[in-house]
Amino acid sequence: MEEHAIVSECVFCRIVNGEIPAKKVYEDENYIAFHDIDPQAPTHIIIIPKKHIESMEKLDKDDIELAGGLLILASKIAKDLKLEKGYRVVINTGPEGGQAVFHLHLHLLGGRNMGWPPG
């Protein structure tokens, strides 16, 4: 398994490191996906890179493959979870964007009708 920098105070890094348990739906050398502990829909999966990146705002050109992989993984997990009627992928960025954990992550939400506008 590839080594990734762990930020000791980051809850998602602690999940990556195995210090905090999570109900995982997927894991490979670069990503982990797990059920949200406070689900906002019948299906609510958090998808994170193992590499600590604070937020979408901190992505750079060296992260193109990693960022694209997050979206492809979200699609794969949605198919695996049979969300064929539709789903939403959300990236909260910064405090005013609703980001509560400062480790880049996607929310995969499904299993109900999603209203618009969100928030």
C-alpha cells in the first residue's frame, strides 16, 4: 500500500490510518469510501483520497488524476449501490461552503428525491 501523509488532528486521516473505525464500502491504495455517521439521505457515502488535501481549493495540477479518480469512484459506488434513479455528488469547500472536515471529500447522496436549490 502506498504511504500517505497523516495529519494527526484530521478525523479522515485517522480513518485512513485505522485509528477510527468506519463502515467502509470501498478501499484501495488511493481512496476510501464509507458511510456518513450523520446521513442526510438514505444513502450517504463519504469518498476521500488517502492523501491529505485540505479542500478543493487546495487542489493543483499535480492532483488531476487523483481528483478525476474521485469522480469515477463516485460513479462506480453509485452503480454498486444501485442508485440508478439518480444521486447527487457534493463537495463542500471552506467554512461558508459547509465544509466541516478539512480533508477533501465527496458526499454521495441517493435513495430519495433531491430538492433544488440545495442549501
